[in-house]
Amino acid sequence: MQFITQGEGIAPTTAPISQAVVAGNYCHISGQLAVLQDGTFHAGTTLEEFKIAFNNLFAVLKAANFEQNQIVFVDIAFLDLKDLADITPYYDSLFPSGRKPARTIYQAAALPYGGKIKVMAVAIRE
């Protein structure tokens, strides 16, 4: 197994976690928030936070030597599920037609830093 804790473009974390764990052909990416490269949290709109969180997720994926099109599952936690409509067009643009990952979405009672969204993912090499 490979434990990814840092790499180019990966936002720092204060939590005692690995940003991702690679086990065989699988890459399990920890929950990503709108944390900037300097370690500060960007409290913005749900879409702004979502874009930053996904940029962080893609940086972790790259550090683990996986590609965006290898994502097979995405888990998205919202502070307010009503914000789903705000992120859907952007989310749709992230993945090519015919290669949309499986996904779960849910509303959380609270997210770290008072965030509005958190994303996690699993990728696999075929």
C-alpha cells in the first residue's frame, strides 16, 4: 500500500490523515474541502468551495499517479442539499460523457471549518 500525505498542489491538512491510500489498483481519496495552498479555508459560495475541493481532489489523485478519468465513485456531502443545483453543471463538465462515476450525495449536519461542501472519491486502474 502507498499512503499519500503530500505532493505538488496538495493543500495541507491539520488532521492526522493520509490524503489518499493506494491499495492495488484502487485509490481512496480522503474528504477534500475548500482549503487553499496556504492552508487557509476559503469560505465562499457552495460552487466556489466545490471547485476548490475538486481541484484539491485532482491534485491528490495526480500525486497518487491516477487520472481524473479513473474516478469511479464520488461522495459529496452538502451543508444544505438545496445547493445541489448550483454545482450540477460544473460537476457534469468534470467527467466525459459515458464515463460518469457512481455518486452519493447527502446533507450533513456540519462540515469542518463551517464549510458548505466536502468531496471524496475512489479511482481504479483497469
